[in-house]
Amino acid sequence: MPRSRASKRASATSAGAAGASAGTLLVLLARNLPDSNPWKSWALVLAPSLSVFLSWLLIRVRHEAEYYLAKRNRQRVFDAIIAKIREALDNPLTSEEHKQTMRKELEQVEKLRIDAEREQLQLVLKEVD
């Protein structure tokens, strides 16, 4: 399921805010260190890089979590449909004509599952570009 531009902006904004907060916190901590502490200058120099890195990391983690949850939800739906079709196929009271229809339905659902995975992969590749 593609994300809207507003959703992407909100994700980037929240990740940027978290990264900026971490960078600001590091600067505040560094300023409270005594001037004789050798870590003070390093902390002040690394704060902007840390901020950018944390923003990037949070965006990646959120993207991976959304991808995993969408895939898991899709998998559940497909598994439920396939289970119901197989239940109908295993039922001895089901007519041969209905079983033939269910076999075609099962093939269509399996094709849809493959198509959904392909579409998801294309979206991921498009976001990487």
C-alpha cells in the first residue's frame, strides 16, 4: 500500500525532529562539560552528524516496520482465503463442479499473492531510486 506524500513528510519531519533533539541534547551535554575535558570538543563537532544519522536511522526503521506490518497483514488475508478454499475442496459434500470452481479461485488467489509481492518490491525499489 503506497504511502501518501503527507504521510512521508510527517515521517521525515518526526524523524528529523528526533534527530535534531538528539543533536541538541548532545550539544547541551557537551557545553556542561569542563573546558579541560577532551570529549567536549568532539561532542560539539559530532552533534550535527549525529543528528543527521539519527534522522536517517529513524526513517529507515519506520519504513522497515511499515513494510513488515503491511506484508504480515497481506499474508494473513491470503492465508485465510486459501484456508477457506481448501476447506471447501476437502469437504466430501462439495460437488465436483464447485470443487473445479474453487480450484480456479485458488489459482487466482495464488496469482494475486505473487502480484502483490511484485508490486511491493517495485514500490521498495522506486523508493530507493
